[in-house]
Amino acid sequence: RKHQRKDDSLESIESGGYDTSTNDRFHVKNQHEGKTYPIREVLINLPVFLGGNGEIRFNAFTSLFGFAILWSLAAYCMAVPSEAGATLKQWMSEMTTYFTWFFIVANPVLIFFILWLAFRFGDIKMGAKDAQPEFSDTTYFAMIFSAGVAVGLFFYGVSEPLFHQSSNYFSEAGYHSQNEIDQWALVITMYHWGFAAWSAYLTVAISAGLASYRFGLPLTIRSSFYPLLGEYTWGWIGDLIDGFSIVMTVAGVCTSLGLGTLQMVAGMERLGWVSVDNLNDKQNVYIGVIWVITAGATISVVSGLKVGIKILSNVAFWLGCLILFLCFAMEKSYYLLNLTVQTTGMYLQWCIFQVPFWTDAFGSLNEGEGRAVDGNSSATWWIGGWTVFYMAWWVSWACFVGLFIAQISKNRSLRQVIFSVLVAPTIYAILWFTVFGGIALRQQRQGLELNKIGEMYYQNPDHFKVDANEFCYNVPQSDIIVNETTVFTNTLPGITPVCEFNAQQSTQAWFNVMYSFSYPDSNNFGGFGPIMSALSIITLVIYFITSSDSGSLVVDTIASNGRTEHHWLQRVFWSCTEGGLATALLVAGGSDALSALQAASIIFGLPFNLFLFLMCVSIFAMCRKIEEDQMDMSDPVSLLPKKTWTMPIYGGILNVFEFIFSLGMVHEARKERGMGLPSGPQVVEFIKALLVPFVPLYSILSITDPKQKYRLWNIFLTNFYAICFYASVGLWVCGLINNGFVALGWSAFFINACVLMNIRQHVRQQLGIQGNIIGDFFASSFMYPQALSQMVLQLAKEDVVCLHGD
């Protein structure tokens, strides 16, 4: 690459990009839609016999960062699975304890933003105005559904409504009937799987899609932040964002692959396809299932988005629809239709405003903290174990599913994308859960009915129970008459046995429903249970393949700096990494290790929630610019403010990370944009602001008051700031003695933040620098040394600015 022709280099510079191919073996030219960006990249030339385009391109730091974090986490989970599980679950528990409010409120805010977006900017296309979508509507929906939630619907389609018959705030209220509790179980389930499941995906999809298809930026997560980070998007911050995205994507896919394998093997044992007598045999079966899925995913991802992934998504979707229809037709169909209409109304009534803001504040109080003395309260763990878990899990999958949706949504309008990704899957989820959840609830109720009949008329509650299964009941295929009184009438002959829910074996719940369609007769017909179960397993395997291959495609896209065309070896590498990671975890630590990694990926969802809000800001900026320009492709530089701080809040002393990530060889293209090593003044001002912040504060106040008309006020404000600063530090230290001092320390800290925020806001406005009060507060609180340094260095280069308007 060092011998690249000179005219190629000039062409790169003339096109508005940067030639990053010389003097830095870690930086090469990355082209996207005719533009070039200074992103870290490694080029490896391959032998001709390996086919493809003869080269592998990837971001070395992003790939190695993701790979190292993944396998470090996996090694910890494999080495001490019990300890890792306990530690990570404890962290997750503390996260849900302190941030339940944040996870809960984030979701409806995103939903309302997306719905507003569909109304305000719905006609904007993620592509050229006259271009047509690459996939038909049916295929598009099937691909979205396969990547997003399809596997989970099989895992939770039957079991989740049964779980929600107890422990939650509704079921434990003490005054609801069984009918109300069962209906609310479906309402809670639909809240988790409705709009809430898709808002995070849509935010990532729209931000990445607009950045790529309307502004020519690489199709990666980092591009979503270009309107906020500017050129720093291509430096160390962007590398961290993409590396973090790889970790979340692979961890999510691996844990789902491993945990789903447990359910598939349970079904295979039920069918008699496998027989395992000991742990080693079972592990061999687990490994076989994982690598069958991995092999299928590898073939699919190598064949490409428009071949393997497209075909498998359609096959899996229609097989799922077939299972749905068969169960609907063989069960009490009009009951299921009634339940579907009823649940839809309940969802629209409760799950748009009330339930999405429910944090179960009182129910989560422990004994001694004010827990309800009447005993009618939810389990303290419930809101964290279910709702917060789901909100965090959807966010942890947002990089993977969101970027995949962006890839297949090219040339669709925002309104089409929002309907296809938010509304249509919610409608399908209502159908799915009311059919399968409704069947499970009805059959359990029938089982409880038989239990009561056995106790009343046969003095044995187990009279109808299936041999060797204490949770299932044989349904009499004719009426039961006792003393010339009909005590049981069977209007659904053929559906037997029916089962109560066993939470300890929740993976069997789905197959209990499938095996209930036995239709016994005198010809010893085996029933439809084995057929339905086999069809379920086959569909589940295909869905797992589509999730895995979609995840591999997305990870490869991120690792290769947004390229959508990759060498097949890159796709094979990431596909095998997912399979290898899942295998290692399952063999070394079993479900404990998988659950530990799942807990880690959910913990990562906390900071990514903040990223989603920043993406909303970027989406608004991009939509407004697209509407203003009325062009198919706008210049991304036009997204940046006309005037910015000389030193960004994430620059200055923080540029040392760019030096580290570049292994001491920061490219000239970045140095020209202020991303080189921090200058002497930047280091000095940062240290002063960190240790004696009142010194740069007084300097700022003095510069902005050249006539010294407010000298006494400036002195008072400086001393007040200094007192609050050192008081906060001292009070935090005293918190080691008495925790009450910590609250006082934070009070002093935020008082200072408000003071500095007000000053920064006025300086910014006087200098004509765009911003907002939220950014000012964040910079003035947790980034106060940077904020002070920023203002001092900016004012040194500007004309005198008077804060008081003189």
C-alpha cells in the first residue's frame, strides 16, 4: 500500500476525503459511495485460489477489541461459571435496582419519538427518491422478524403468559379473579413483546440507514454519531463505539444460540430423536446442535443477504405461520378469536401509556423499607427479573438487529420502515401470544378443573393425572356423569393430555401444548404431537440459523468499517466465532456460563440506552437537513454546526487515547483535525481545572468582564464555587463514616454544575456556538475540567465577550 500511485492519492484528496495509505500501516483508504474517511483499516492480500476479491479489509482495533473482550468474558464464565454467574447477576441486580426508572422511561420516550418521526418526516426515504426497495414487502417482514424476535416467540410463546399468573403487581393485588389474572398475564407479555421490543431496533436502523443512504457515510454504528462527534467519529471514539457494538452483538447471539439449544435438545428428547444417559452424552448433543446451526449459518452468510438469508427467512416465517394456523384450527378457535380481540383492546388501552411507565416502586421495597403489610404486593425481584430484563435485552440486541434492518431497508420511506418494524410485528405478536398463550392458559385451567373434579367426586385430586407426570391430566373423551349428574362435558375431544405449568421445566411448556393434539382413537393413532413438535424444532433451527447468519453479517460489516461486500473468509470467521463461543460456554459451564454472559450483555445495555438518545438527536438533525436540501445525497459536513469549540469536550487531554489506539502513530489526517497529542496549554489548563477549578473559572469571568464592572460579583462567585467544590470532596470522604454526608456532597457538586452550566451557556451564546442546556449541564458536571479548559482556550482566541451584555 505504500507504493500506491500518486494520482490515486490526489484523486482521493480532490474527492473530499483523505488519503490514509502512507506512513501508517494501521490506516488505509476506506471508500464508501465515492468518499473516503480516515478510519483505521488493515489490508491483507490473499492467494488467488481463495476466491473473492482477493483481499481482506478490517478495522484492526475494533475487531481485536471486540474479540478480546468477548473471549475474556467467556474465559471468566468458563473458568468459574458459578462465581461468574453470581458476580454478573449481582451486578445486573444492582443495575436494575438503581436504574429501573431509566430503563422503563427510555422505552416509551423512544416509541413516542419514532411515532412522531413517522408523522413529521415519514416521507423521507432511506435512499434515492425514485429508487425501489431491494426486497418485497413479505420478504422484508420475514427477514426483520427472523432476525429480531422469532426465536424468542418459540421459547416464550407458551411459557411467559403462564409465568405471569403469579408474582407480579396485578396477580398479587389480592382482589382480582382468575379470569382477570389470566388476561393480565397476556397484557404483560404483550407489553414486553409489542412496541417495546422494537423501539431500540428502529432507532439504530433509522440513524444508521439515513447516515449511510442519504449522507454517504459508512454503514456502521459510529456513523450515527457523526452529527454530534464530527471528525472524531473516525477516531478512537468511533472505534470504541463499533468495538462495543461487536461485543453486544456476538454476546447476544451466542447466549441465545446456547440457551435455545437447551430447548431444542429437550424437544428432541421428547420425540425420542436423542437419548442421553449422562452429562457427557448430553454435551455431545449440545455441541452437535450448535455446529449444525453454525454450519447452516456459515453457508447462508457466505451465500449473501439476497440468497441464503432471504430464502431461509421466508422458509422459517411460513413454517411458523403453518404451526400457528394448525394450532389455531385444532384448538377452540372461536375462544382464541375472542381472546385475540379482547387482548388487542387491552393492549391499546393499557400498553401505550400506563404499563410502559410502571416501575413497581412500592412492590420493589424490601421488608424493613416500607413493604406492604397486607401482603398483597408483587415479588421484589419481579420488575427487574422480567420488565427491566426485557428492556435491557432489547437494547443489547439493538446494534445487531438495528443495523441488519438498516441493510435491508434501503430505498424505503421512514413511514414504511416504522410500520414494518413497529406496527406489523406487534400485530403478529398479538396473534402469536393469544393463540399459543391462550391455548396454554385454557389447557391449564382445564387441568385445574379436572383436579377439582377428582377431589370432589373421587376423593383423589390426582384421579385424572397422567402416569409419571404430576403436572398433566388425561382429559376424558366423553362426559363424566356422577349420580345421574353431568359433572364434566368435553367439547374438545382429541385434545389430551392438558398440563399445568411447571416453572422448573419451562422448556417443556411448548411441547406440552404440541403433544396435547393427540386425538386418540381405536387405531392407536399416535396423534399430531410428534409431528407438531418435529415441525417446531425444524422451524426453530432455521430461525436460529437466520439469527446467527444475520449476526455474522452485521459483525463483519462493523468490523470492516461499514463495507457491505466482504471476503467469504471474514464471514466464516465471525460465524465460527459465534459457534465456538457458544460451544465453549455450554461445555465448560453449562447454562450457568451462558446466563452469566447474557447478564454481561444486558449490563452493556445500560450505556447503550444513552447512545440511543444521542441517535435520536442525530436522526432529527439528518431529517431536517434532508428536508432542507431536497437532494438524494447530501454532504455530511453540512450536518455539523458552522462554528464549534476550538477544543471539543471529548478532545484535548482525551486525545491521548487516539495516540494509544494508533500505537503512537497518529495519522496526519487526524492531526490536522485536532486529534493529535494534547498540546501544552491543553494539559496545563486541564490539570488546573481538575485540581483548582476556581482559578480558570475566575479567569473566564475576568475575560468576559473587561471593564471589571462586576469584579466583586466575580470574586464572590469564584469563592462560592471553590467552597462547594472542596466541600463536595470532603463530604464524600466523610461518607465513609456516615452515608448521609454523601447526599450533601452530591448537592454541593450539582450546585457547582448549575453555576458552571449557566456560565458556559452564556459564553457559548455570545460566541455563536450551537448547543443546548442538556449538553451544557453534562459538560459542566461530569466533564467540568474539560468544560473549563474549553472556555479558557476558546476565549484566548476570540474577541472579548461580556457575559453581562455590556
